[in-house]
Amino acid sequence: MDRKVPESGVGVDLFGEPAEQPNGEGARKRAREVNDKDLAVSVLRTALGDGYAVIGHPVRVYRCAGRGEIEEVPRYESDVVSQLLDQGVLRVGGWHDYTCGSSAGRGRSVLVPRATRTLMNRWASLKGLSG
């Protein structure tokens, strides 16, 4: 049996055949899907306020806590942010320098698109009518 040696940047699939490794947005591990509207609204409010940052590979989500300072978020909050990014409700922005405790590094900001802000304003006005 001939053993195939993969080229640089190419992995091996289950059967030993060369296979390209996934990269980019589709490569990150899929977060658990969350179906909690109140949690999603809370995450969107935080994204509009202090904001979030994503760092590393696999992507980890942090909450912004001041000028360049970030703090870790609980897993459930990270799952919601990841889900909203995958669905296009939130977007990944530019690169920035962040510090978390004694660690420092570069990460990307999480942006709230205009369509999402418009949707949140509609939700707020509907909630005001029903409440």
C-alpha cells in the first residue's frame, strides 16, 4: 500500500487521501445554538453599548471594558455572539490592540450593522405598544 504524503497546508482525510484544511470563518468550531430571545436582545444591547471583541483561533469572544481592555464572557454569551455572527446579525470589524489582565494581543471588534440597529428599534417600539 502506497502511503500518500500530503503537501504543505494540506491534511489527510479519514481514508488517507490529501484534503485541504478548512480556514476562515467556516473553520471555527460551531457554537451551540441558542433559542433565547431575551439573551439575544441582551447581547445585542451589549454589542451596541460597550461592544465585543473576537480573538484567536479558535475564536474566543470577549466583552469590551474600556479603552482597549477586555474581559472574558460566559460560555452561553459567547455562544449567542458566535451564532449572531454566523447569521450575519453581527459582523466582525477591524483589528485592534486589546489587553485582558496581564495579557495583550490583537483582536477584531464586533460591529452592529445598520439593519440590526433598525430591527432593534422596531422591536423596542413594538414592545412599547404591547406593554
